[in-house]
Amino acid sequence: MIFHGFVQAGGGSTRFGTDKALVQLEGKTMLQRTGELLASVCHDVTIVAAAGKYTDAPWPVIADRWPGQGPLGGILTALHRLGKTDPADQTKDVERDPCSFALILSCDMPFLTKEFLRFLTDRALSSEATIIVPEASGRLEPLCACWCSASVVAIQAAFDAGGRKVTEAMKHVSMEVLDESAWKRFDTDGRLFWNMNTLADYEEARRVFEERAGPFGQTQGKQARPLQG
């Protein structure tokens, strides 16, 4: 099974005040960090963004087919793309594998790890569900999840009916929800799914990375203080 990685970078960053995909941590933009993380576990990487953005990115960029309609439009854009990304299939407009997978990540989650994403994709391979999604603090994490291409029909129908909330659309397909007992071993300090919504969040993330690096730029063995907010 081939996994295709998608970076969701189509948001307006309204609360952030600037394009959060382009802010840097440890010398790399969040767009680059997220793309490289996906590349470590996926066959290929694609960025979903507003038309004309990130033209110098090292991965292909596809325009969000429903700009301004929230993350569900970006997810649908990725799912519709799945049938056109298999390099082993040289035909066009034919039925593909009934369940190829998109690993979809938001570009504002700085503490995700390769080890957790490998676990997530391995879990998808053994699951009968069409979406494999973590749950943290009682909330689903749809922008850190594996989405089977077979989910596109039901998700599109929910969208066409006026639905824009991702978690509501997800109720129309089968899900395997990974609670804390499944992923906690990858998150010893409570940051795995933490995301940056504001500049204050970004400054907090920078503090954590600087504290991890220590005074000489070397990663320290001790844990950093918990994130705030």
C-alpha cells in the first residue's frame, strides 16, 4: 500500500497574523518541516494551498478546490487527488485501488514525530476503517490522520449538503479512533498534537525548541517545561 502525504496549508492564518506555514523553527519553515516529516513515511508529498502560493516549494502544490471553505475543502482536494498520484499507474481516469491512503497533516503542528506517523500508517494498513484518526483530550485530530480514498464520496456528499465541520462530515464514514492509550508512548510530555494558532503559540514553541537545544545548541536529555494554552 502506498501512502500519499498532503500538507494542508490553505488556511488564512487570520489569528496568527502572518503566514504560519512560513515561520521558522530550528532554521526551517513549518511548510518544510511538515513536508520532510511526510516524506519520511510517504511515497510522495503534495501541498494543498491557495492558488499561486509556495511556488518555490520542493514539492508540488495543488490549489484548494474550495478556497475559503475551511479545512474540509482542503481535505476533499487531497482525496480527489489520490486517483492521480500513483506513479505505477500510467492510465488516466480509471478506477484505482478502492482504498489508497492520504496521510493529511496541518502545517502548524511542530511536535509531530516520524515514529508516531509510522505507527499511524501501520495502523491504517491493518484497519478496516476508512479514516484512522487520533483523539486527544476528547477531540479528534482530522488534520493528523489517514484518510482512505473510499471516504471521498460520503465526505463530498456532506460538503455538498452544506456541511463544513470536518468532524461532522467524518461521522458519515467508518472511523478507527486512536485514544491516548494507543499513542501516549509517542508523547511523553504532552505536545504531540499541539498546534500554533497565534503568534504567542509560535513563541511558546520556539521556547520549547530552544530549551531542548540547551545553551550550546545540543539537544538535552531533560524534558522542557509543559506548553501553555
